[in-house]
Amino acid sequence: MRALIDQKLAGRRRLAPRWRALAAAVAGLILGAVAQPSLARATQNSHSVFDRLDRNHDGVLSYAEFRAR
């Protein structure tokens, strides 16, 4: 019985490295497409928060501006 199982397992083909790379690339694209809207929203919100904290609009947030929030 063990010989039969070993024979069946030996006949199984493994995916070639290029197919694994392709599968990883497709999975990365899918994950990126799903995450992109939420990442874009977070970037917009962080810019508006920074603009509100930067009182003199010089592009630098000083400690005094941060404390005055």
C-alpha cells in the first residue's frame, strides 16, 4: 500500500518557478487593486490634517503649531 502511495505522489507535477512567479504577481496586482482606494483616501485625509495644523502655511510643522491645535 505504501508503494502505491509513493508512486502516486511521485507522479504529481509541481508548478514551475515561472508559474509561481506569475501567480505571485497576479496576487500582488489583486491586492493592490483592493487596497488602492483606501490608501488614496488616507493620503487625502493626512494632507488636510497637516494643512489645518500648519497655521502659517510654510510647509513645516513647528512644535508651537502642534501644541496650539
